[in-house]
Amino acid sequence: MSVNRSRWKIALAGAALLTVPLALPATAAVPPPPAGWTTVFTDDFTGAAGSLPSSANWIIDTGHAYPGGPANWGTGEIQNYTANPANLAQDGSGNLRITPLRDGAGNWTSARIETQRTNFKPPSGGALRIEGRIQMPDVTGAAALGYWPAFWALGSPYRGNYWNWPAVGEFDIMENVNGINTVWGVLHCGVNPGGPCNETTGLVGSRTCPGASCQSAFHTYTFEWDTSVSPNVFRWLVDGQQFHSVSQNQVDATTWANMTNHAGYFVLLNVAIGGAFPNNNSGTTTPGPGIVPGRPMLVDYVTVLTRGGGTGSPGGGSAYGTIQAESYGQAAGIAKQATSDSGGGQSIGPAGNGDWASYPGVDFGTQTGRQFQARVASGAASGVSGLVEVRLDSRSNPPVGSFAVANTGGWQSWRTIPANISGVTGKHDVYLTFTSGQPADFVSVNWFTFTP
Ligand SMILES: [Ca+2]
């Protein structure tokens, strides 16, 4: 996808027609993270048939533009996005379906969603992986002329601004047009037109889907952002096979910094109808006269993983001692800051919705931990509040305890707040997670501990 571009027609090699028997199940469980990787977001779309995707995970974009943003979502696409389950629904079998429809008057509807979280990025010195298992709309030829499914990510500063593309960065993890058996992976960056990312084309890689076609079967589409290598690199893979990469040294330092030094990325899924990419690819105006509505993109899962990075893991510290918040193993959305609290040292924050920090191997021993206490401060505006939550072993597990916090009198006005937790014994990876119904940061944390 892209928010403002008209990709040039890309010459297509004659795609081999493959007739590999389809052995893949229609849906699959989200695979467990490979060794060394930690799941930071996942949605398996296991909701009831006809239900919308989780509002805790996803924002549903509607209409023909963001409020105040470019018309037709900046791409020339023609459909009206809706929150109608006819366009957007889980299927009861573990998939999300995004289905373009056309009414009797010829008006198109479809759906587009984006993650609530905007902070997907590698931990310092580590790597990020964004992966989806997707079957493109099962339609080809004239019946597909104008279909434009996409699984992609935009830099967080885009949300609420809408005019800072492409400097904020865009990763097109999977794009496809016109039912062609090809996955396109694209980086958009820098300035438009031209610039280091050759806008509005972007830096493009593509290939035929391995085995069964992109349209006839699920494939796994993966993007990696690896800061553990020098120069850093972006990679695009389909079914684990790399087909595109962009190295840090392919663009100037300022451009790289502008797309990597912000809070991170949010992930989008949509099926557009018409627009610059299908038009330019086909050399015609789309949708074409033979287009057939009602062919959904199926999304089995979306998962985001991180690997490595971080320092100062407490690794095996006692739950009943003081755990310094800044000793986290991994974290997202927060920074270490000096504190004027008694004892000095550092705190973490300010934290807002979706931010988190992990503390591996915290040992509760044979005693049962029943209370959590955290030293917190908040200079949040009136009306801004949120939850400080404790989760064990996975950020996707439900909290074992939490407390709410609002303004404490300032960002250096510290107080100790307790919360009951369900009884915990043994050794666990502890996650502090921060949840709020609004986007503003609401808390900093100096330290925390548990008591029996
Ligand atoms: Ca699923």
C-alpha cells in the first residue's frame, strides 16, 4: 500500500502455472516464537463468526480518508471503508475476512484496520519481526482487475498528522494487485517525489508465491527490521524465503533516522478497490468492467516478535526484593530517566497505552506472592489515567493484578501504590504493561516489589 503514490507499471515475467496440491490447513495456530524471540503482539482472529476484530487490538478505519487526511486514502482507491461485518468479520474458523462488495448502484465498500499500538520497533541492538498468514482474495484475471490487498506498516507519527509521508517510513510487507500471482514488498521513505526511496515507486522487491499461488492458498508474509547487524537491514520474506532487502547504507543517514528513530510502527490490513497501483500495473483504469466483488482476503493471524537487545536483566532476582524498573530485559514505548525520588537512580517512562517492560526470571519461591507494590509518578493532564498491570510469562496472558493511576502531582512526585495479585509462586518472567483508553502517557515507574 502506500499513502500517496502512483507506482509505475512493473513488467511481469510469465508466471509459471503451478499445480502443487494444497496440503496446508485453512487455519493454523500462531506458531510459538522461535528461540530467542519474544511475542509482543498477536491476534489469531479466533472470534465468533460475524464478529469484528478485537477493539483492544485494532482500529477500524472508515470512509474515504482519515479526518483531514488526503482524499481516497492518498492512493486513488475508490471504495468506502466500513465497519460492517459484511466487509469485515472473523469467520468463526480462525480467520479475519476483509471482503470488498459492490452495491446495486455500483458503489464499492471494503474494510481497513490498523493496530491500536504504534510502537512496534526492535529493542536497541535487537530485531523486530512482523508476520501474517494470509490468503489473498481468490480471484484472478479480468475478475480481479482492481483488487488491491495489503498487509503493511506505517511510522507512528503518521497517525493524527497524515501529511508526513513518506519521511515517517512505510513497510509494505505484502501487496498485490489485479489477482496476479506475485507478492510485492516495498519500502517507502524520504521525500516524494524521488529521494532515496525513489518515490512514488518505493524500493521494491517481488516474487511469485512459493508453491500454490498467492490467491489459491495461505502464505506467510514476514518483514524483519534487524539492528543486530551493521549496517542495519530490512528484510521481506514469503514462506520463510527472503525476496527483498534494504540496507541502512542504501539511504542517507537522515532519511534512515527519520523512519527509525520515532516510537515505532503500526500495522495495517486492507483490501482496496482501484487506485494508482492496480491502474499503473494494468495500464487501464480500475476497477475493470469484469471485476467480481465479494472475494475476501483471509487473515489467519498477525504476530509481532522481537529478539535480543536490552541490558541489565535481573535474571533470577527475588520477587520480594526491590526490582528497579530500569533493569528491564526488553521494553517498548518507554525510556530510562533520572529520578529525584529518594535513592535517586533511574526510572522508566513516561508510559502510555500499549507500552511495556519485561523482567525475566523473577523468583517468587515457595512463598505465595499476594501483593504488588510500585513506586510511580504522574504529571498527566486532568482526566488522563491508566492501568499499571502485572503479567506473568507472556504479555498476552491476562494480568494477575493491576492498579489505576492518574496525576500524582507531577512527574517527580512519587508515591507507592499497592495492588492485590492472584497468588504466585515459583520463577516467572514478569511483565509490566500499561493500558489506557487514551493515547497520552500517564505514568513513570521507579521500582516495584512483591510481598507475600
Ligand atoms: Ca487464526
